[in-house]
Amino acid sequence: MPGTVGDITGDEADGSTGADAGGLRRTLTFRDLVVYGLLFIAPMAPVGIFGTLQAKSHGAIAVVYLVATVAMAFTAYSYAQMVRVAPRAGSVYTYARVGLGDGAGFVAGWMAMLDYLLIPAVAYLFSGIAMHALVPSVDQWVWTALAVAVTTLLNLWGVRVAAVVGFAVLALEIVVLAVFVVAAVVELAAHGAQRGWAVPLTGEGGFSLPAVLSAVSVAVLSYLGFDAIASFAEEAAGGATRVARAVITCLVVAGVLFAVQTYLAALLAPMTAAELAARPGEQGDAFYATVDSAVGGWLHDLVAVSKAIGAAFAALAGQAAAGRLLFAMARDRRLPGAMSKVDAGSGVPRRALLGAAAVTLVAAVWAARRDDGLDQLSSVVNVGALTAFALLHASVIGWFRFRGRAGTPSVLRHVVVPSLGLAVVAAVLVEASPTAQIVGGIWLAVGLAVLAVQYGSRARAGAARG
């Protein structure tokens, strides 16, 4: 396979790896891949940050999501480029390894690990909080732990089983979103909008580019998770091309869903962007307040239940991706080798999945037992992913300009586009909270220390053999 890294065999590239070779099984269809991506993102991801984005953008929230989709398209494009170069599990870890070298690959995997282990913990916590609100007699940490247990069992059962159940949950979420859209359109037709029809695109009192860009830096976090599709490269029937299509499709679908629901909600919102900015305590419930005032409490409850179930299954997709990342790093001897084993019955990396589940369970239950647990977790989840995205873009440039063997690279596709993506990621990282930057810096320092120890061990082993 021209242009593919040397340690990936032709069989792996053309899709023939399987359980008989001791590897992951290629059973996932294009639909399955898109389902995993949309599950991780969640079709109604903007619900929780609707009020924040309204306030930041001065009311131009729909255009915020349109711009954010374009911004994240650079990252999706880089994934599509590198999954063809290295169609293996591990996602950005593998891509940085072949594009920039072993050391950069380890750093990318290490930083992505922070994202893949903590985002599911946040999602499990959301599920526990929602279920505790419905059944307050049971502590939220119990609901949180139960969500971890149920989704872990589904992941251990096999990737196809998890994909089928995940499709049913995703269908439920999309149905609920469709109910909201229809109810919103009916309300708008019957009673009109609270503000001008163009306001969600132009803002209140005129368009402000700095305000929109500030909101975009937050909105891009709604898309974290579509990249998990690339982690299933060795389990996709049809190979790397199908994975690349799924990554881009997932991003486009999510962007359309986000823009439509926020446009309608902005038209119906009882509070202006200026009022939300003046009352930050009411921003978190702004979407639910809109549903209550415009449609009724029944839709509020329906959306809340959908979010509770959807959060647990977003965590399922995240846990599955984390397991593949740990599996890939263990296979390359960057993590304990026990996690590189694939279960003969289910065809999944059982030990890697259990390792990811254990870390996520501890983090989620710890947060569920603290009043500030959600704030503590949610403030740090983005830095790992964004750092890994930055190394992804650098990997495209590194492979096609310096390390690859696939002919003359395109300056536009292999330098300009990933450089723009790198600039977007850098801008978002600058806007990250100080807590997130500190935690990310500490996690990076620990990873560099581990890398130094590994290099030292290998150097001593080489000297002893010599």
C-alpha cells in the first residue's frame, strides 16, 4: 500500500486482519462508525452550554456553531489524511508516531489519554446527576457507578453488540431532538419569535466578530469525540477510506444538528443575550428555561431523560475509544503489555477496556461524591484532546513533507490546511481555563518523565546486549 508506514502490513491495510491473526475484528460498518462518533458527541450537546454561548456571542449562537463546524473541519481533514497513512488502532497516538516519531507519538497518546479517560467520567457524572434528580432516594454516585458497570459490560460483550445498542440510544436522542424541532416550529408558527429571525445569525444589536470567535472557542468543545471514530480503524469493514468518510460525515451531521437546535432555541428564548450575560447563574439552565416557557414541562422532562441516557452511552463510546488507545500503546510497549491482548471470544481488548473503565469509575465516583466534582472534572477535559489535535496537524505536515514515501505532497492539503487547523487549536488552548492549563501541564510533565524513563531503560538494555 503506497505511502503507508512500514510497520503496517498489506493485510492490515486492506482490511484482512482478524481474530485468527490475534488482532481486532473488522466488523464495524460505516453506520456503526458514525453512530460511535455521534454517541460520543451527543446530538444535543449544546443544551448545557446554550446560555453561555448566547451571552458570549451577543446572541449570534447559530453562526457560532457554523463557524465552529468549519474550524473543526480542519481537524477532521487531518484525521482523514492520517487514517489512510496509518490505518491502525490508537488514533492520534499512531499518527503522531509515524508522522513525527516515537517520542511525539507517545506524547500525543499520553495527552489523548487524559481526554479519553476524563470525558467519559464527566458523561457518567451527568447521567448520575440526572438519574438522582429523577430518583433522589438513591445517591448520585450509585447511579454513576451503575452507568459505568452497564456500559462496560456492553463494551466487553463485543464491539458489534455495543454498536447495535448504541444505535438504538442514538435513535432515541434524535427522536427527542426532532420532537423539540417540531414543537419549536409549531410554537413559532402560532405565536412568532421572541426576536428577529436573523438575530441568531447576526446577534443582538449588530454582529460582533470578537464575540463570535470568543464563543467559538467554547463551542468547539461540543465536538470532542468525533475523533474517536479513528480509534476503530482496525475494526472497520472497508478499511481506512470508510473511516475517513465516517469522521467527516459525523462532523457535518453534528454541525447541522447543533446549528438548527440553537437557532430555534435562540428565537424562543425568554431572556436576551445581554440578560444572560448579566446573570451568569442562569446560563446553565437557559435551554431548559426556553423549553419550559415556549413548549411546556413535558418536553423539559423528555429532554432531561434523553440527556441522562445519552450521557451514559456517550461515555460508552468514549470508554471504547480509550480502550483502543491503551491497547495500541501497550502493543507498542509504551504501556504494560497485558493490555495488548485481544479476547478470543468477544474480539475486544478486554484488559485495556477494564483498565480504562477502572480509571473512569474512580474519577466519576470521586466527582459524584463532591459538591464541586463536576466543575473539577469539566474544567480539565479539553486540554488533552486539544494538545493531541495539535500534534495530529503537525503529523500531517511531518509525514507528507519529511517522512513519507508517497510522492510529491500538496502544499495546500498537506501544509496549509493542517497549519490552519493547528492555529485554531492553539487559539482554543489559549482560551482554556487556568485550571485546565495547569492540569494539562502537570499531566504533560508526568508523561515526559515516563518517556525519559522508557528511553533510559531501552538505552541500558541496548548497552547490555552490546
